[in-house]
Amino acid sequence: MFYQSITCLILLLFSGFCNAIIISPTVFELNTDRNTTSQIIVTNNSTEKMPLEVSIHQLVFKKNGQYETKALNSDALLVFPPAAMLAPNSKQVFRIQWLEPSVQKASSSYFIRFTQAHLANGDSHTVTLSGQLSGVKIKVHYNALLHVYSNNQQPDVTLEVSDAGQLVIRNTGERFTYSRLLYFEPLTATENYSLQQQVGDQFLPPFSTFTLRSRKAIPVGKYHGREQ
């Protein structure tokens, strides 16, 4: 999945910071018909205290499966506490609460974003994790990915293979799914395995379409994907 390149660049340049935090889980689901609460455990495995701020960003998917993020401006989803100071080698439990009373038309996805807010000393210099002073203020983001859905939402995935060898995968359902969970009928087990090798583990948000070219022979036709 696509993510803003500047964030990726920061994570690469400051991998030492990233190693200071462990988030569990990093990807999780919430079925609101079964439970409206969950939790994330954040571990500070560094030798320095670490201030964290929490924000929620909704993923807005385009028809081609790519997405943009926007800050969540409602009380449908809350995280508590909204900020914490983690002592060295300590853990903090962040509780997730779904509060939206109405039924969603489709599943939704969110980044639970933990931002490392550097401390400032008396003369407004930034104090880095190593304790050194810096005039550059850098915020490092860590994301956990949450998918929210209900039982009345289901994926509806089809595969179309053209004479030219083009593969078009459409999810016209109201819920996300993953390509690795799908068995396309009436393709054989061998053909399904070949398809999985080409597609990989693709996240399929609701109302999305993916187009790719087949590297191996898949019979021309239209097939329906069944979750296994």
C-alpha cells in the first residue's frame, strides 16, 4: 500500500528512533457487532524517556486502491490516553473505543498514529533521544492500522481475465478483504495458486478495482472470489 514518501524517508533516515518503539499489534480489526473496544501496547525499549502524542487519521480510498489520509474530525473513534510519557523500558496500554451508534455503509480504515514529540529545554532547543541539543525539530510517526467493519458488510470480489492477458480484480462489496483469502471459482487449485503468486497479498478495500497483467496463463473469463 502507498504511503507518503516523506514519512518513509524519515523512517529510513532515523531508523534508530524507530527501533526505540515496539507497537503491538501493528494491524488489527474491529468487528463492531462483537466488540467496540480494543487496545494497542506500546513499548519503549530505549534508555530515554519518550513523550508520545496520539492522533487518528482515516484512510480515504480511491477506486484504484490507493489512498489519502485525513485527520478524523469526529468522536466515532477515540484513543485513551491521548498522550503519554513512557519511561525507559516501560509499556503503555492505549485503549481504542468505537462510539459511532449508526451502522456504517462500508468498512473503514484508520491509522492510529503515535507521534514522538521531542522535549525542549529552557532555551527552546530540541532534546534528541541521545540527550544532545538540536535546533532541528523532527517528529517521528509510528502507525498502527485499524480496520472497522460489521457483520452486515461483506466483500464481493470478481476477477476478469481478458484475451490480452489483463487481470482486473474488483471488490464491489461493502467490506475489505485480502487477495490471499480468496479462492476464485471455477478456476482449479493450480490456477488459483498461480494467480496468488502473481497478485500477492493485496489489500482490497470496498468499491476498488485493481488492474495488472498476467505473467502466467490464466483462462479467459470472469470468476467469483470466495473467502476461505
